[in-house]
Amino acid sequence: MSSTDGELGMRNLTDKATYERLEKDVAAVKNDIAALTEQITDALNSFAGTTKKQARRGYKQARANVDSAMEEASERGSAVMDAAQDAAYSIEETLEDVIAERPLATVGLALALGFLIGVTWRR
């Protein structure tokens, strides 16, 4: 019986040592997981900061592009308006010259146009 008691005592010591080693391993794994979680959190925070900076940069660039396009469109609109005003002024001057040179022909032309518009309007 003493050999059985010795074997049981040895088994208990081995089981206790295995249990303690297992506890140490589990604690080490927990520490590793905590460290890994912290590293992942830091990486995600860094990524979020970089993404935020890039988004701001993209927004500023898009806004600058829109402002530039609006300014260019405004300049083109002004140029077209100036050209239209110049053309209207030129036509006005030409009509004044024609009316001053041939007043009777102008009155006859006006009467003919009025008659044509009246006939067309009745139909």
C-alpha cells in the first residue's frame, strides 16, 4: 500500500505542478491578448486620425475646385454679357445710321413689317 500512496502523492504533485504551469500560461496569454488589444486600439486610432486628415484635405481640395470653377464661370458670364452689350450697341448705332440716311425707306419697312405681323396674327 505504501507504493500506491507514493504514486498518488507523486501524481498529486505532478497535477499541482501542471495546474500551476497551466495557470501561468493562461495568465501569459491574457497579458498577450491585453497587449495585442492595446496595439490594435493604437493602430485604429492612428488610422482614424490619418483618415480624418485625408478627408479634410480632400474636402478643402474639392471646395477650392468648386470655388475656382465658380469664379471661372462668373468671368465667362461677364465676358458673354459684355459681348452681348457691345453687339446690341453696335446694332443700335447701325440702325440709327440707316434711319438717319433713309428715313422714308425705314418708315415703309416698318409699315410692311407691321402689316405682315397683323396678317399673321389674324390666322
